[in-house]
Amino acid sequence: MKRIAIIGGGVSGLAAAFALEKHRREGMALDYAVFEASHRFGGVVFSERVDDCLIEAGPDSFLTEKPWAADLCREVGLADELIGSNDGARKTYVYLNGQLVTMPDGLMFMAPTKIMPALSSPLFSSGTKLRFMREWFQGGRQTNSDESVASFVERHYGREVADRLAEPLLSGVYGGDINKLSLRAVLPRFAEMEARHGSLGRALTSARKKAPSNKPIFTSLKEGMAQMVDALTPRLHAAALHLNTPVQALQPQDHGWIVSAGLASDHFDGVVIATSPSAGAGLGLPEELSKALGEIEYSSSVTVGLGYDQQVRKTLPAGFGFLVPRIEGKRLLAVTFVHNKFPHRVPADRALLRCFLGGALDLPILDLSDEELLQLIQRELREILGLAAEPIFTRIYRWKNAMPQYNVGHLERVAKIERLCGELPALALAGNAYHGIGVPDCVRSGTEAATRILQGLGLSIAES
């Protein structure tokens, strides 16, 4: 009987446990334990209902084109609960020079695939529009070196596009600084397009014609993202789940590990570390591995849900919400109009706004009190939307060190970490810090970590 410890009960850790549980039920000689330091499973995935509105504290959906989260939902009986975003109402604004400007049709990230909407948009200056046209004829560029996202965008479209589009778009996902974020880690598809086609506009236009047009961009669950966690945990071995049980230390011993958690220590044949790299580095791992893990930086964020009445809903713009570039001098990064993006989550007589703050360039945001945060947000919503009404309810969620920074050189750092892990007895890493930060990436990461452990222990998947 092989025993495997999973440290961390977020999405990655639960996905690893589910993969192991399937093999255990099929007769594989293994057992496992999941150690979660907090009082609940799911990590940043958390949903709650307030005044009949469904509020997401963390991610509200995932990219449809990445299949792993949806596949897991189907496996745990949630196939009928999967829903797509309301793309018929999809419109996003950028706050620029005191006004909300609609992002032009055909824009894929920062690259225009329809030239006329981009050329007629007030979002860009005449110099940038000229660059859009010139970029269409750009040749391929082969390189093996990494660079920042800002450098890449500037080379294609100029600094204006980097500041007005790339920075606010990536702030909501990574909470990072585009002058540091790695192109090859954050936008690998764009790096490949440049190498093959040169022009991003040409490459994306071609890809757009081949892609199915009926698929929603985002997928979620009817009762919120936490529905996945709530359906997954009952399918795991109940005796294996340990809440409020932080792991203090790991120590290699007898071709396995001594795991010290809570007030007890126990021997396991393999370990999956599904925490942040900094937490993993503090478990007593070998010095070189701990140092490498500590080199992955993190930023923090704040998500705030604000509920309003029907009168406010009537005055708000159509569309999914707006982005706020840093150059505008606001602390709000983005606001989602949940009642438009996922209409079923909000009654017809309510409006629900989800506000995002923080990131690598605003670390002090976490030091503000709840009252200071709400005053700040309401002041900026008045300035941007003219919204003077008091919210019916508010919810504030603080996520300290929850957003990994894929800075330049990230892929090399991860390769080094994985090499060092391979030199130790049955040890695997999972989570959003390595090969993707979205929920589907976390599911894939946990599943692959479980497979690596089984293979490292000589347990053939075919045995099950």
C-alpha cells in the first residue's frame, strides 16, 4: 500500500486527490491524505449568495477553450450545470481621458483582426492606427530569448497599445507589471505567431476564421464556481480530508517523506505540494529547491461586490464592464457588470458590480480598512460612471499573495524547479505558479502531479 500526501486543498490539490481516488476505487493499492491549512477547501474559488445575488469572491468563470475544468465538472455530475457567458451582450469599455470608450470589434487581446473598427476607434491615436496598418506587413522574427510583454507589444503596436490595452487586460488576470511579465510564459501563442507569421493581425485573422463561432468565451456554473468544489469533495475519501491542518515540515526518509502536520507526523511514500511556492519553500525542502521556489514572486488583490437597486441598473452601460489603465491614475483596475455577463446570477431588479483592485503595482491596497476601501471605490465609481447611489450590500474579499507573477525568465525558473524536484523521492508540484493560472490550468496541474507521483512510485496506471 502506497501512501501519498497532498499539501493544499485548493483546486489543484483537490484535482490531484480526485485523480488518486479514481485509481483507489479501481483497486490500485494506494491511500492519500489532503492537508488544508484553512477552514474550507477550494482556495480562491468561493461563491456566496447575498440578497438573491450570486457573488464570486475569486474567479467567476474559466476560458472555454481550455477543457480541463469543464471535463472535471462533467466527471463529478455537473454537466447540466455548465453555462456560457452572455456573449450576445459582450461589450467591454476602457476608461480613457475621463470617458468610457468601447473596445473596437475584432480586437483579440491587443491585436486588431478587423482593421476598420480599429481605425475608426477613439481609443487610439492616428500614430497607433498607422502602426496597425504597418504591422499587417511585418515579417517573421525567430528568437530563443524571453522578453517582457511590454517590449513585445511596443515592438508591434507602440507604447500606447501597451498602456491602454495590454496593461489593463493583464492586470485583471495576473495582477502584474507588463514591464516584467514574461511573453513566453504569459502569451506563448503570440510568441509562436510572431515567429511563424510576423504579423499578429494576419495570424489572428486566419485563426479566427477557423475557430468555431458558436462557443462562448467563458464557461461557469449555474450556482457559482464553488459548485465544482462542493461536488468534488464528497467524491473523495472522507477520512483523507483534513481541514485546519497546516503542514509544518517535510523530511525525506526511507525513500519517502515524513510529513509533520498539526500535532502529528507520519510517513508517506510520495508528496504533492499544491500550495504557493513560498509556502512550499518554507517546509524544509533542500536549500537549492527552496531558493528556486522563493524566486517566484506573488502579488495580492482585492475583489469587492456591490449590489444596487433597479434604478441604478437602468443607468449603467450595457456590456460586461470596463478596464482602467494605470495611466488614468485610478486604483480600480476593472469593474464587471455581473447582471449583464451572467444575467441568471442577479434578479431583474438588482445590479451587481464586481470591482478589482491591487496587483503588483498597488501592494498597499491590502492595508486599507473596509471603510477606506469602500470610500475609495465609491468615489472612483462616481468619477467614472456618475454612480452616486449607496449600495444595498457590499462584500470585500482580500487575497494576499494569491497571484503568481510570471516574470521574464519564468519558464527557465520552472524548469530548474522541476529538475530539482526530480532528484528527490516521489515529489511533485501543482498549482497556478508554474504552467498557467486559470482554473482549468490548476485542474490539469493537479491531475498531472498525481500521475507523476504514481509513476515515480512504480504504480502503473494500467494496473487500475
